[in-house]
Amino acid sequence: MIEALRQSTGGRLDLPTGTIYPALRRLEQAGLITGSWSVVGGRRRREYRLTPAGDRALSGRRADWRDFSAMVTAALEGGPCPNPA
Amino acid sequence: MPEPRLISSYLDVLAAQLPASIVEELGDGLAETHRSYLRQGLAPDLAARSAVAEFGDPELIVAGFARVNPARRAARRLLGVGPAVGACWVAALVTSRAWAVPLPARMLAGLVLAAVIALLATSALGTRYRLAARTGAMGLFGIIALDASLITGVALAGVPLTWVLGLAMAASAARICYAARALRPALAR
């Protein structure tokens, strides 16, 4: 996940990988993701999936961020501010 | 393939402060990161150093887990509602004229209350996982004992039931239920 963030932002968002684990725990406690153990190559691995509530929260946050980003861009560049979806 | 010493030392630092299941998950992630660097052609030692550097300061990881510790979260909530529950009891005991409790009993109750608040505050503010978990669990036990003693005490003393006293008892009963439910995740390893 951290690697995907790093690659998609051209290395500008480069967080320490270890910090993602407490964040995953917090999301799990909030019911937004669910974790389960599996065995991969003889080693136990914890895998996470979005719950339906997590899926809804992600869609909502994405939409909020796009609205916010469009609003700030409009404010900085003087263009028309798009109406929120 | 044996685990490089640098990686096992890093995991030892985490294992000294975090539960085994969390360390196992971190260990798998760290091993995968190490393997990824090996696949890129780095020498084993350099791959281990790069993996550990990519994971970051272990103290930051421990502090991150301490913040999401269930006991710490429960301690914060209980400290938040504590003044309201306390105010209910003060109002109930004053309006019921039930202050005539022997001084030693009052002093004991005050000491227990101070100890419980100190334990919950240590857990709520702690950045060390085990300390936050232990003090939080002890604080939860303390809250249960304190509230159960208050409810039992007024029942045994035959204090007339008023709506204020009923409200205070209901608040304590709710707090007992919350603390009891929070104990299981707080004690989980």
C-alpha cells in the first residue's frame, strides 16, 4: 500500500511503512476494514478488506476531497467553482 | 532463509513493547520488504538496512499502536464521562442527606477514586503500549469496583430512592457495563 502511494505520487508521498499498521488497526476498530490471517509461503499474514461501511466511507471521503480540491483550485486560479456532486 | 540479525533486532525492540500478534504481522511485512529489496538485486545486508529504514523508527510504531490501544480508548471515554457521573452522585448523596458516612470509609473511597483516576489518566496519556494496556485494565477494574460499591452501599444503607439517586445508580450501572465490555479487548494479547 505504501509502495503504491509512493509510486502513484512519484515518490513525493513517502511515509515510513511501519506507520501504516497502527492506522490499519484504527480503521479495523472503526469497522471500516476487516482483517483475517492467512498463510503465505509458510508465514502467517494478516490481510485486510474493506467492509461495506468502509466502502461507503471511502466513496464519501473521495467525493469530499474532490470537492475540496476543486474549490481550492478555483479559489487560487480564479476559475469558476464547480457545484458539489 | 535465516532472518538477518538487523531485522531480528528490530523485531526484538517491537516485541519488548507490543503483543505477539502485532509483532508477527509487522515481522511478515518487514520480511516481505526485505525480500523485495533482494529481488531488486541488493546484497542481503544492504537489503536488511533498507527494509528497516523503510519501516521507520520502531518507537514511532509503538506510539502509534499505543494510541489505538482499546484500553487507552476506554480510559479516555471514562475520564470524559467521569465528572458527569461524579456530579450525579454528589447531587444524589447531598439531596438524600446520605453524607453521614464514617470518615475512614470516606477517606478510603477518596483514595480509591484518586487511584482509579490516576490509572485511567496514565493509560489515556501513555505512549507505551503495555503500560497503557495494563494501567487501563486496572483502571477499568477499579471503576467497576467503585461503581459496584457505591450501588451496593446505598442499597444496604437503605437510602431512600429519589430520581437523582436513581439517575446516579443508572449512570454507575451503565459505566459498569461499558467497563466490563471494554475489559475483554483491553486484556487481549
